[in-house]
Amino acid sequence: MAGEIEQIKERVGVVELIGEYVKLEKAGSNYRALCPFHNEKTPSFMVNPERNFWYCFGCQEGGDIFTFLQKIEGLEFREALVKLAERANVQLPRLQRGDYQKEKSEKEEVWRALELTTEFYQRQLLKNNKARAVIQYLKERGFTRSVIYDFKIGYAPEGWDNLLNYLQGRKIRPAVMLRAGLLVEGKAGGMKEQGKSYYDRFRDRIMFPILDASGRTVGYSGRINPTEEKTAVAKYINTPQTLVYDKSRVLYGLYQAKEAIRRSGYAIVVEGNADVVLSHTVGVKNIVAVSGTALTEEQVALLKRYTDKVMLAFDMDEAGRKATERSLAACLRNDLEVKIILLTERYKDVGDVIQDKPQRWPEFIKKALPVMEYYFDTLINEESISDIRRKKLVIRKLIGIIANIADPVERSYWLKKLAARTAVEETLLTDLLKKVKLKDVQKDIEGKKAEEGQSFRSFREKEADRYSVLQCRLLGLASEFREELKDELRSFPAENYLSPMFLTLFENVRRESVDKEQENLLNKCVLELKYKKEGDDLLEVEIKPQREWTLVLEEMDKIKKQARIKAIQKKLRLLEERGDEQGAQKLLSKLTEILDT
């Protein structure tokens, strides 16, 4: 597969691809632009055609054509690979196998059936006389013609086989309709085939198509016709799990919201589809819905492709509060920054706010509270901590929330705050925290952060000290000036200077056996070495390899020496406190020796 990836890179240039999404401006041998992944007023985003690589000096995101397409369109790697391979006309052997081709063919049949179905439902809403009352209902709720088109809202007419007959007329087989979740197999039915009966799953319902991040219809949420009085009928019916639809992996409205999420820097998560659509009518478009459930780990991962900040605005009933708590846990485990949007008791959900006073919805958003502040303020009060039984319940609830926080520094901060607010010893709370059973996913996240293959950005955020910067510069020099520094590289005692992650990269550079992910990390090191941002400009820095190599090592030696001195001084203080004069004298001699070198 490596050969095919290189072929794709040769045929699809990084400048050509990125230029289709952002306005690039020539800057010497590079191109620059405003970063599409964070808000900025001066360009920090650079595209380097020589290395076929892009990098933002502002948010420290970077990569090749595959990572750019993944990030800008919210795709998995395989999806980006297939898309770029088709564009470059490169055959992917592993993806030509029979089982993959069969699944691909079945999915394409299902997608075609769903697209035709969406068109059918839209036409029924706009042209079927029986849907006039539905149109009037939508207008009264605040649905504009614009959002009806944008969200492809439609109407499934009454009758057992309207859709079935329509799709058959377009050469779609009942077996495909069944795989798409459009038909139900049963005794009643509008059609019989090979001894089986089939009928339309959705009948006399307002249809909300659910799109994936690429804009393809994958399923539907059908709301009962509110103009018809019906009993013992579910208010909503959703598509069951299919080849292309898994409710735990999609978010309603994400396709329409993703650009607004990038621009605003955060996503609003609500419960209902109507909340999303109505929010668009008042200009708040960075919003998605979970369709009546709590956020899943997969949905959180999907959101993280676009933002690290989320606001939760679930319904104000008991079910909504429980969904908020479950969603919060998933967000915290995945290191998202979370706020809570609080509606007044007057409103059940976001849709109610917009119907009553549209201008209040942006006001509620502005007043969103950081999630931990919200829970501390609502749970801890004089009454709750004066009664020992209530105090225990409050502490256990807050400990349960704190346990889900992925970042250990933030977790420690809130634990200290809880100790102070409840007048309970921090050591007792720490013991209680240890007893709280974290989910397996939390352990996975902690483990991934410790792997040497962690992302460059997360590494720089967690270990953004001077020594790490110097290790990065050393790798940049080794990668960019391999020939000029061949003698230095041959004799360099890397294990004495580099942490495990950087050491692995260095050894692979020395052996010239760098894989795709490592190449991306090295490219970032090189660009940070060769360019710097001054004001509105990205300036190329003149590098003298041998001199820079020497300067970097000298500074690293100095930092290492200072670290050794501090460690000895700390041990010396402990020995002096214990009255161990002999041990202290030995350490003092060692310290003097280090200071003299």
C-alpha cells in the first residue's frame, strides 16, 4: 500500500488539493493562507510544495494531503485514501478484493436507494395535496422554506407501498430497499415476492433525512403527522441499523454544521432534530443533535475531528438531565472542554425558545457555564453540606464526574476544589477517587497518550518545555541536513539526549526507514526549524547545519546539567533534615564536581 500512497501524493499535489478549500497566496517558495482549522486574522497556515506538506504555526496542526482531507471533510483515513485514489486514478490492490468490492457495491446500491427516497419524500411534501396541512404545521413551528430545502425535509405519504412502487420504477430491488431500512417484512404488505410480504416502513410522517459527514443520506427519523389524531403510534420512528447507518456513529445536522463549527470553534449538542433545524433559522448553525439519546464515544470522536469544545443543551426534563450526565462523561473522557447551556423553566427545549423569542437562543448560548462550575454551584450549598447524608451523596456524585476527566492536572485541580468546598481532607477524596471504577475507554485514552506514536500536537501541548523544543530541532536538522551532518549523526549518542518518542524517530531517520506517520512528524520539525512567524509574515531562517547542531547540543547539555544540580540539591536538603552528615558530604562533593565541569 505504501507504493500506492506515494503514487497518489505524486499525482495529487498538496497545493492543488488545499487550493480547492482555502485561498492560497504565494509566499516565496511556499504558499500561505488563513488556517481553515482555527480562527486567526493573519496567515499562519503554510503549504510547502517541496515536501508536499502543510502546517499551521498557530494551532500546530499539519500533515500531507491525506490528513488535510481527513480533517477538512471529517473522514477516516481509508475514506480519504479511496477518495484521493479515485482522483489520482490509482488502483488500490487491497481494496480490489472480492469481499471489499461486494460490500462497496452493496453500499452504493443502498445509498442510491436512499437518495432517490429523499427526493421522493421532498416531492411529496411540496406537491402532494395531502401534505398541505403538514406544510402549514411546519410554517407555524418556524420552519422556513430555506431550511426545509437545506435539510431535505420531506413527507412519507399514507399507504403501504407508495415508496416501494416508486423505487421499483427506478430499478431498485426490494432486497436493496430492505437493506436500506426502507421496508418492513411482515404479514401485512403492499407486495409479495418469493413468499414474503413487504411494506413501507414510514407512512404518513414528516421525514428528517440523516446525512453522514459527506452529505450522503444514511437513514431517516420520521415524525408522526401532527395534523392527524392517532393513538398507540410512536411519535418518532427511526431507520434501524443498516450497512450505512449506525445511530451511535452519526449526528443529525453535522453535514450542515461542520463549517460553522470550525469557524466558531465549538459545537452545540441538542436532543431533537427540530431543535437543529430551527436553530439554523436564527443563524446559529454550529449545532447537531443526538436524536433522543446521550452522546456516544463514537459521536464524541466524530465531533473531535472539528472541535475540542462542546456545549450541551438537552431538554429540561428528567430524561434530558440523565442524557446530559451520560454525554458529559463521554466528553470528559475524551478531553473535550464542555459547557452547559441552561434554559429557563419556561422552556422545555431549544425549539420552544426559538418559537417564543428567537433572540433569546443566542443569549442563552452566551451565558453557558463551564460544566464543573455548573455542577459545583448546583450541588454544593449550605443545605447539602450541613447534612452528612446529603454531603456524602454530593461528594460521590462529583467524584464520579471528576473521575472521567482525562487530563490529570485538571482532575487534581477539581479534587482540591472539592476538598476546599466541602471541608473534607483531600487525601480522603483521593482515596475515594481511586475506588471509582473508570470505564475501559478511559484506560485506553490514558494508554494512547503514553504511546510513542501519539500525535505531534498533543505531545507539544503536554510537554511544551524547552528541552522538547530542542529535541524537535535536533530531529529537524537530522532529517533536512542528513548529508551535511552525516559525521555528526554517525557518532551521536542519541539515547543520552532523546526521550523514547524522539529516539525512535531519530533511529529511523538514521536508518532511512521512516513510515508515513513519522514522516509527518519530521516534516513539522523541519518546518518549525526553517521558518518563523514575525508579525504577519512567515520568514525563512538561514540554517548553518553544523553550527546549529552544536548550539542545540550545548543548550541540551546545559538543561541536563541544571536538572542534575536541582535533583542533587533536593536530595541534599532531605539528608540535612535527617541529620545524615556523611551522606550530605558525599552529595556535596558530587555537586561541586558537577558545578566545576
